[in-house]
Amino acid sequence: MKFTKLHGLGNSYIYLDGFNDAIPNEQELPKTAIAVSNPYTGIGSDGLILILPSERSDVRMRVFNNDGSEAKNCGNGLRCVSKYVYDRGIVTSTTFTIETLGGEVEAEVHPDDANQVKMVTVDMGVPRLKKSDLPMTGNGAEQTINESIAIAEHQFSMTGVSMGNPHIIMFTDDISKAPVATLGPLIEKSSVFPEGVNVEWVQMVSESEMHFKVWERGSGITQACGTGACAAVVAAVLNGQSKKRRRSNGPLTRRRPLHYMVIKRRPRLDARRSRNRLSRRISSVKPRRGSLSWLFLLRGTSVMVRVARAG
């Protein structure tokens, strides 16, 4: 089996190229995901991603977690797939569409002088906030914003956001004490969330910076989560933890107000340099009205998320 291992901020997957190579049959895919993800007897990863032809988009992405379950979306997977298909000539345009179980997304790659992708912009779509979008128990038409929910004798203040896949975000004053390993699986598999849920703990450093840790549905603790980063920014705005901000230059400000957030996985000496490079490139991005656009470096530890106000 031919494969490529790629990662976004340490969120690694094994990628299979369905355009050029043979893919395991449908029945074998969950077993294959479990096998290749095992760091001791396999390759070691957070899961398996298939890069496939699509009948309605330029590319189709399927994501299997390391427990064999299939995920609806993966932000880091989207940017790695984008780099892969452009660098290998599967797509030739710098703007193209990717089909996922969570819906179709638009991607734009930013090649360097050697025509190799160094940066990717993904339109992650409009965040969905209804309980039925996650789904979770209760009135499906209602939203979950800082709602107190009891799970296994624990009380949590939660905000629910769907980015094509479900997320529950909780704010904490000290991210180092977040009980990710113990309470993450408890919340993920709670009956409150019939299809499971991704769980994020977020510590606000300032109105424009946060630290967060994640327990991913079907994968457990991972180094990063792209859709989780987007959901965390949405939750911060909904809870008044991050103010809506308007930039004073660039074409984005002529379209509509934006929320701005820099998310760090861990402190690094080059983080400020990465943010500066991102700031210089962001002026060329034109998100859809009411959409969430996510711009980040393929290498480095900083992620810049920009959310255009929905509605």
C-alpha cells in the first residue's frame, strides 16, 4: 500500500491517493485506519485520510479516526489535502473545491516561486449553532451557549458549535489543569451527544489570543484540531471573550467586520515571525459573506482564524 504521511501542527494522518493508487475496499477501511494509526505495530497517526475523485467537487476527502470511525470534516486534513493535490498536479487551479461528509468547502493554495504550496486558505463555511446541528439532546432549535450541562455527576458550562463536525467548548482559567484525558472521553461518549462530540478546553490569554486543548471524537488527545480551532473562536465571540474587530487596511475591511484570533499550540520563539507573515498575506483573502475563513501556515505553530459575522 502506497501512502503519504502529512501533518498540520502535529495533527498527523496517513494519506492514500485514490487518483493514482489502489485503495482498500470499503469493508477494510475501518480496519486499515486502526492498523496504520497504531504507533507500535503500524505507522502511527491520528487516523487515515483518503484523497479521491468526486462527482460534484474537484476532490473528495474521507477521514477515518484512529478507532476506525468516519469523521465528517477535518481542518488540518483539508489543508494537507490541498497541498497534496496541487503539488502533484491533481488540480491545476489555485482555487478548488473539496467534498467532505460535512459538506463542500472551497480551498485556495498560495504557491511559492517554485510552485510548491506554502500556505492554504480554506473557507470553512458558516458555523452552525443549533442543538440539532451537533446533534445533542434537548430542543433541537435552541442553541447551547454557556449552558450548564450535567454529565456523570459533573457540571459543565458548554458552548456547542458545528463546523461540519460537532464541538463542545469550555473555558478555563488554567489550561494546564484541563482534565482532557479523564473527562474528554466521558463527554465524547455521553448520551447527551448521540453521535459523540469533539471536546475543547480554552484559556483566553487576551481578547485576541487563546490556548486550547482538544479531545477528538474517535481519536482522543491530538496535537491540534483545525475545526476545533475555528469552533473555539466562534465560542469565544459568542461568550463575549473576544471582541469583534475591524481592520483598518486591506480589502477585507471593505466587505464587513471580522473577528480575529491567533491560536498557539505552544509557545515558540518564531511565533511572532509566523504571525507577521500571516498578516502580510491575509489582505489577499476574500471570504464569502457570512463565512468563516481560516488562514494559516503549513509549517509553524501559529494559526490565524478570521470569522466573518454570519447573517
